[in-house]
Amino acid sequence: MEMLVASAIGVLTAAGIYLILRLRAFPVILGTAMLSYAVNVFLFSTGRLAVNAPPILTKTAESYTDPLPQALVLTAIVISFGMTAVVVMIALGAYLETGTDKIDIATDEEGDAA
Amino acid sequence: MDETSSFLPLIAAMPFIGALLPGLMIRAGRNVSALSAGFATLLALIMLILEAPAVMRGEVIRADIDWMPLLGLNVSFFLDGLGLLFALMILGIGLLIILYARFYLSKSDPMGQFYTYLLLFQGAMLGIVLSNNVLLLLIFWELTSLSSFLLIGYWKHLPEGRQGARMALAVTGMGGLAMIGGMLILGDIAGSYDLTVILAHGEAIKSSPMYMPALILILLGAFTKSAQFPFHFWLPHAMAAPTPVSAYLHSATMVKAGIFLMARLWPALAGTDAWFYIVGTTGLVTMLVGASIALFKDDLKALLAYSTVSHLGLITMLLGFGTKAAAVAAIFHIINHVTFKAALFMTAGIVDHSAHTRDIKRLGGLAAFMPITAVIATISALSMAGIPFLNGFLSKEMMLEEAAHTVWLGNHWVVPALATFGALLSVAYSLRFIAHVFLGPKRDDYPAKPHDPEFGLWAAPALLATLVVLIGIFPQAIAAPLVALTSGAVIGGEVSYLHLKLWHGVTPALYMSIIAVGGGAMLLWQHKLLERIWLATPRPEAKRLFDLFVDGLVTVTRSISEVLHNGAISRYLAVFVLTTVSLGTIAFLGGAHGAGGRELLSIPAPAFAAWGLLVVAAISVVTVHRRRFLALVLIGVIGLTVSLGFVYLSAPDLAMTQISVEIVTIMLMLLALNFLPKETPKESSVLRRSRDAIIAIASGGAIAALSYAFMTRDFSTISTFHLDNSYTGGGGKNVVNVILVDFRGFDTFGEIIVLGIAALTIYALMEALLSGPASRKLTTWVFDQPKSRDRHPLMMVVVTRALMPIAIMVGVFVFLRGHNDPGGGFIAGLIIAIALLMQYMASGFVWAQERQRMEYHTMIGLGVLIAGFTGIGSWFAGKPFLTSAFGYVTLPPLEKFELATAALFDLGVFLTVVGAVMLALYSLSRIARRAGETVNVEAMDYDPSEVQSTSEDT
């Protein structure tokens, strides 16, 4: 199971980073969304994996998984929504004002972006 | 000897408190505004005078308030002789300036603003002279630079004003930065930032190897502030300020701040060769340069500005001599200079006011038209020239006396000769001020007919001129006690031998004085000839050099930042990711690694299937990302798979949060995509794409390895505490929720504030967008995709309306159970937001908006307030912020249930989340509305038969 989660984090990170290196706003936003998944799952996994051990106190439970990373990730998920929303709004505003959704400011030496 | 007083902080705070008044009171009229400014100043002055007798007895009054003791930064004030003198000058002259400005400023000038700036400046100056902590002093020092910037640039419409303000800020600000360094070194040597402690460590400081750097840095601050050569050039340009500002800042106070600092630190720094040669020489050169330029200036205020530069040089030189007698002379001249120079500035303002010009070449013969002004100006200018029976004569004699026996590099005559020459130039420009403005034939070509002003305008300079005469005739009675006290504070001892008197007998100083007066008169007589020579001589123009320097600096910094930051965000990101991965790799290769020992979980088949789904979806997003709708759908798939993973791995709260956030995020992106291109064009080369792929795979692999390493190792956690105390201490069984609302409630409080700010930012961006050029584009927007003609499908409207109460009930249920079972404010907020969004989608923006009772802004604010007040509530129980309390209540028909303050806090979280999510989406849909979606506005107002007929027609 650990291998699956670790590789999933890796795939999400790779996809996210490839997308944030694109030249248009929308793929970059998708990339940040993918990166947020990766980061959230990574943070969650630092509490180690456990099955059937939710941190809900009961009289019958034998063990509980680590609740602290879960609490951190819960707020992180909500905050990442806020962040995505702001970025989307900025991207939309930039597109409406300038007519392009390129993220790089055009310079004379465009060699890199060709 | 020390006495603690509660007045001092109040005196220092008074101008700042007072600064609030004039700006507000201006609505009640200009007189009220001026009176309120004057009242604050007067109050501070009265409190100061109440303290004065104790200081005169030789006591040092102190007041300390701990502020940031760990940094050594305390609000610590002290009042000794030197502080008293300067505080008296600042408040006393300040009062006169407030009176003068009331009559000087014209009706079109915003007077409330002026007095607010003036009082801010006054407070900053007062802070400098009263501070007992050098860090505090530095803060006030910077404040004077900032507030004087506002005052110099007060007439915003004048380019000279703006440029002068900028130059003053650049020069004095730079000096201020240098001084911070110097003061920190001083504090380091003395082991304390307390001024009194530093002053007591004079010997240790002077013998320290860091003495020279500290001295140079501090002097840079003092010289720039007090306009010493070669930093003198900003002062004349600052004369673009209104005359009351020039009189206050540039004669009485701000330019004296540097002098004050040199006097204040005199016991700690003075007396060395370095001090003598740097300070003494700079003062001497400044005195000569300033005086010679002043002689040839035609603008009255420029003449006075350069004469101020020259006199500041004189005082600096005296302090630089490093002898006690010279320091006494310096102090006496500070007092005298304030009286005559402030009066002169005010008369220059009066002349300008009534004749409408300050150009000496266009003036002359004014004595006949404005006799009162002429008398005041003549007395003050003669004092500046150093003519007997006026106060300027006394301190000039003392200066010449000190110069007469000062040896410079073994040379006995160079300082006395140059000092005499400086005095001679001073006589020349002072006499010119009188002769070329007030004497001479009457003219008939003044721009306006000159006349004496109303009493309010000449009262202040007249009072100062009276002081000039009184001190000049009765120095021992009027000035001596204050001079003795102040000098005592500077040189750190009693001044027993002080005798201020008119007649010293036939001394070298007397001869030098006679030469100066005679020579000065000769210069004035030959002024026309000298002026021709002066104008023919090439001189460097300071402003041009300064501008060249600044332009050069801007060019250099711009070229550097343009290379580093060329605007290509994709490049920054690539560099950033590469650097991070490389650093990680280096760290990884630098250590030894074994396999982790933790027992691994087995892989059931459904988990493997979900993993496969996630990986395929992630790779597909990358391959099809150009088709944006498709990519969005795939992102949704990933989000759902992640929430499934949370369910399986014992994180029900996370699963619920993830799934609801997923929904609102996708809706948000869909709304935005409405206005963005639906396809991403292919722009990057194969080479670039391969490069990015390599970077991405390298970092993905690194992260995967890192998290695998984490998960395969056992660890120690602090969560045992949370698990143990969740029920007994927090009253809840859902430990994640208890952590959020109780153990780490403060974090959560911060986070909902961030969320609220994000939503308000989105709202602000939308408002800016809709009022900008994009608005026009939106109203003529042509959608690149066919729109459904039926925006409010009947089925959807009916279903969502029926679902609304159910969805809300689910939300409330999830909220209420949150403390003991999966759920809570965050998740409930998201659920309710989704319930509301369904209405927006199905029934339309207008319909939903009409039924909205509370603004989303209000909801965010209310949520944060509820959470905050819940936290504050625990103060009343004597507990720290956000300590939760709970209890169990039994109401007869119901089961026993729990009441917890944590639930109230969670309510705040809930409201903020609903408000923030809704405000974000609401803002985006406002844009959509602007784009003119006008097809069937109301729900269910659509008649398919009509569409049928129109389509048949076409």
C-alpha cells in the first residue's frame, strides 16, 4: 500500500510540475491543483497509513491513526480552494484585460519560449 | 538624582495625538483647525515647563515602559538640559509657526493636512530629543525624514516641491540608514542601547577598534540631516516648501537634529583626533561654502537657506573642536540662531506674501512701505551679521575666540583666518539682505504693492526679534542659566566659568570681529563686480550631479533586475524546481540510507484499481491538457480518487472535505473557462517539452522516494496527547475536529481569516475588472460556444428546489455531529455552499440573489467575529485565548446533550467558509452576467413552442 501511495504522490507531482512549466495560465492553474493534491496526500502520509483506525474515539477501537496531519491537511484543502480561486480570478482578469493568457511577459529575447 | 516622571511619555505622545485633530477639525473651519494644532502643542509645552524646574535643579527625569525587552527596545525617555533646550525650541517655535501658518496659507491650501503633517513632524523631533533608547531614537529619526518629505512636498502641484522633497528624503534617508549601522555598533560596544549607558562608556567606545566605523556612520547621519558639506545641496532645494515649513524645519528643528545628535553623543565620541579633523574641518568648509553661495543668491529664501548651511557649519565646527568652551559656544549659538533665523524666514515669507516676489533683484526700498517688517528683518539680520547689542554678536565672538587658538595640522593661523573670513561673508550677506531689500530707492515695478501684513503674520517674528535684542543686552540674565544647564548636559559636568557678557576687553576675537564687519561692508559695496566674477566662474551644480547619480543608479539596478527577472514566469519556476531538486539530491547523496523497518500494509485489489485510475488520469491530464474541458473532467476524477483514498486510509473528515472542495473548485474553473480560450495552443518546442518532462519526472521521482522513505519508517508523534485529551479536555470524540477547534484553534482562526481575505481579494479584483477596460469587452462578448437556449431546465429547477431543504438539513447535521463524528464547520460550510450553488445554477443568478438575506461579505466578517469573540470569551474566565469550555445539559423531553464553546467557534468557521466560497463564485458569475446573458432571465419563463416557431421561420 505504501508503494502505491508514494508512487501516486510522485505521479501527481510530476504531472503538476510539468503543467506549471507550460506557457498559458490555464494549464498552470491545473498544475497547481495537481500539486495541491500531491502536497496534501504527502502531508497526510507523514502520519503513516492505517486502515480501519479513524481518529474517532470509541470504546471498541484498538488503535487510532495520527489525527494531527489530518487536521493540518483539512485546512490545507480549504485554503487551496481559496488560493485556486484567487489565481483563477487573476488569470481571468489578465486575459480579459490583455486578450492573451500567456503567463510570460513578452520580451525581445523570446528564444526560450519559441 | 534620577526621577521617574509620568509626564514624559505624554509630552512625547502629545503631538501625535494632536496630529489627529487638525485634519478632523478642518471641517469646523480654518481657525478651529489651527487652534486644535496650537492647543496640542501648548499642552505639551505646559507639561514640559512643569518639568523644567526639576531639570534646572540638575535632575534627570526618566520614564521607562517595557516594549520589546528581548530586542533591547524599550520606550524609554529622559529629559536633561540638552533635551529640555531642544524640546523648548521645538514646541516654542512650533507654536509660533502654527500661528504664522494660519495667516500665511492661502484659502486654497488644505490647512488640516498641513497641521497634521506639522504635528507629526513635531512629534518625531520631540521623540529624537527625549529618547533614552538609541533604537527608539532611530525610529523617530526616520519619522522626521518621512514627515519632512510630506511637508516639503506640501504644494504637490509644484514640480520643485516634489523634486525637493524627494531629494531631501533620499539624502537624509541614506544618512539615516548609515546611522542605524553606527548606532548598532555603539550599542554593541556599550552592551546596551540605553543612551545614558552609552554616554557613560565614552572611554570604552573611543578605545574600541570599532570606534572609527561607528563614528563615520553616525556622522554620515548627522551631516546629511544638518546639511553639512558635501551633503548641503538638499537644503536649498527643500525651500520649495511653504515658508512656515522652511522656518520650522530648516532653521529651528530638523537641520538641528544632526547638531543635536553630535551634541548628545559628544561625551561618547568627541575629543579624539578623528573627531576633530572630520567634524571640525567639515564644519569649517561648510561654513565657508554656504556663506559664499549665500552672498550671490537672489532668492531671499535661497539666501537664507545657504546662510543656514553656513551657520550649521559654524556650530558643527565648534562641536568638532572638542573643547568644553567650544561646546558651550555651540550651544549658545544654537539658541541665537533659532531666534534670528526663524524671524528672518518669516519676514522673507511676509515680503513674498505682500510683494509677490522673493527675487532681491526686483525688490528694494521696501522700508517705506512695510516699516514693521523692515524693523524686524533689520534687527534679525544684524544679529546674523554679529553686530553688538544683538545675540548673534555674543556667540560669534565666542566662536572667534575658540577659533583663535585652534591649531590645525600644526598650523596656527589657518583656522582663525578662515573663521574670520566666514564671519566676514556672513556680515556681507546679512547686510545685503537689509540693503537690497529694504533700503535703497522706492520702486514702482513691484509685482504687487507691498504693505505691512496683519498682526497675526508679524506677531511671531516680532516676538523672536524681541528675544534677539533681550538676549543681546542681558545675556547673563536671560540665556546663561539655560546655556549652562545645556552645556553641562553635553560636556557631562558643571559649567562654572560661564559668563556671557557684551564686553570681553580687547581680545583677538574683537580684532577678528572688526575685520569681519569692515570686510563684509566692503564686499557688499563691491557686490556688482564680485557677482560678475562669481557668475563667470564655472561651479558644479549639485542638483544636476545628484540627478545624474540617481539616474545612473536606476539604470544599473534596472539592468540587473531585468536580467534576473525578465518576466518569464515559466523560467523562474523551472529554475526554482531544478534548484530544489538539486539541493535535495545533494543532501541525499551526502548521507547513508537503509531500508525502513516499518511493517507495510497489504494491497487489496480495489486499492490497486483506484491507483491505476489515478495514475492514468494524471498522465491523461498531461497529454490532453490542451483540451481544457477534458482536462478539467480528468482533474475531477483525480480529486474523487484522492477522496476515496482518504476514506480507505482512516481519514473520513478529509474525504468529506476533499469531495466537497472538489465540487466547488470544478464549478469555479468551469465558470472561468467560459471566458478563457477552450484550447491551449502548441507553443513550446519538442526540446523544451522534453526538458520540462525531465524536470517533472526527476522531481516526481524524488518526492515519491521521499514519501516512501517516510512511510516505511516508524516515528514518534505528539498526537498521543491529542488522542488522550480530546474527550476529557476538549469534550469531543472526533479528534481531528477537536484539534481544529480547540488544540490548534488559533491556527484555524488564522486560516479562516486568510480564506476570508482571499474571497474579498477576488471580489475586489472582480470590481476592478468590471470598472476597467475589460468591462466594455465583456458587454460585447461573443461566446465561442453555442449556448443552451434553455438556461433553467425545468427538471433541474424543480429538483434543486426540492433538494434545498434536504441539503441544508444535511449541512446542519454534519455541523452538529462534527465534534464527535466526522463533520464540522469546514465540511458543513462547503455542503451548504454547494446547496446554494445549485440554486444559482438551476434558477439563475437574479432569482437566487433576490432571495439572499445576508451579504456574503457580512457573513465572512460575522464568522471571523464570532470565532474571535469565542476566543476572547475565555479571557473572562481567566484562561488564555480560545480555551474551550463544555458541559452537558439535560432538558426534560430530550436526551442529555453537550454544549461546548468549541461549537460556537465552529459556527464562526462555518459562516466564514460559506461566505468565502459563495463570494468567490458570486464574483465570477457577476462577470458572466456582465457578458450579457439575457436569454430567459427568470426560471421557468421559457416556452419551447416559441422557439419551435422561430426556428421554423429561419
